[in-house]
Amino acid sequence: MFKKYLYPLLVFLFFVVFSCSNPNLTSTGVEKGATESSVSVSTNVSDAYSGSNNDVMLQGFHWLTWKYGTWNIITNNATAIKNGGFTMVWLPPPSKAASSEGYLPTQWRDLNSSNGTQAQLQAALNALNTNGVKPIADIVINHRCGSTNWADFTNPSFSSNNAAVCKDDEWGQGTGAYDSGSGYGMKFLSRIGNIILRTPIYFIVTIDLIPSFY
């Protein structure tokens, strides 16, 4: 039982120690160059629900949570999450993926993943929304794998799978434009399409940057 909780505890301590010593952070914990906004701090949990404080987000997974059934864990702890004062839960990528952690999605519209089935995901979202907690889906829009090899994208496919890959990608068979580093915006969500979840869900939509983008 001790070993089960040792790994997430060590990960937590790692980020606490290194985030506190980051020379790129200001005294308020905001990265230099970023826009700082005023944040009211309160020890009163009810403030989170009254609108007098900012949302408080809980990371609802770690790198090995999928082994224990992420969606069921969220469902079973939704009330405790609310009672802890959290108003948002950051969830791992929901789609079927080549990696158990979910960050190498193969089929965006297949919501049966290492974290659980689509029905279990739906139950987790329902439990969070019932408790007034906003579920946040983690989507990295330039992460995608083919179904059987590098770029045979399915569910959905693109009008040209090769054209969906940058011409200078290491695969060597992409026919799209050269990588410019430009943002892709919210067009990505229109490509997912038809993901039917009968409850509100929010998205963290990011692009995984590489040094040549800067």
C-alpha cells in the first residue's frame, strides 16, 4: 500500500522543490514575461463557490493512474474533490492512444482508452458536474499517431493524411506546408467532431513546442 502512494508523493515533492527555485519566476510565482493578474487568496473554502475567488484546479491524474482506472477514481472521489475546495479537475487526454498515458492519440473519436471506457468517462464527468466541479480535458493538438503505422489516421481521417503532416517532418512522407510554428487555433475542435458526452466539459488546448518554434 505504501509503494502505491510513494510515486505520486515523490512527483509532487519534485515539482514543489523545483518550482520554488525556478529563476524564471517572479515573486508571485508567475513566469517572467507572462502577464500577472491580481489573485485574491482566501482560506475560506466557500469563497470558491461564491465567485469571490479564482477557480482552484486539481490535477486528477499522474503518469501511472491509468493502471488503477482513472475515470473510476474520479467518479468515486468527486464529492471529496468538491469538499476539498477544488472547482476544476484537470483530466488526461480522453481518446484512444498508442501510449497508456494518453498523449499519443490514434483515434480522437474513440473514447475507450487506458483510463477506462467511454461509459466510465461519462460517469466521471457526470459526477464532477453534479458536484459543481468543472472537468478539464487535456488536448495537445499536434500530438497524433496513425492507427497501424506512422500516419494512417482514422476516426477521423483527413482528406489527405499525408498533407496533414508537415513537409519537413522526420517521417519524410508529409506533403503539407513546412513547419512555421504558427498557432492552429480552435480549428482542431471541429476536426474532432461528434464526440457525444452528455455533460459539459472544458478543454486545455495546447501545442507541444520544440526549440525551433521560438
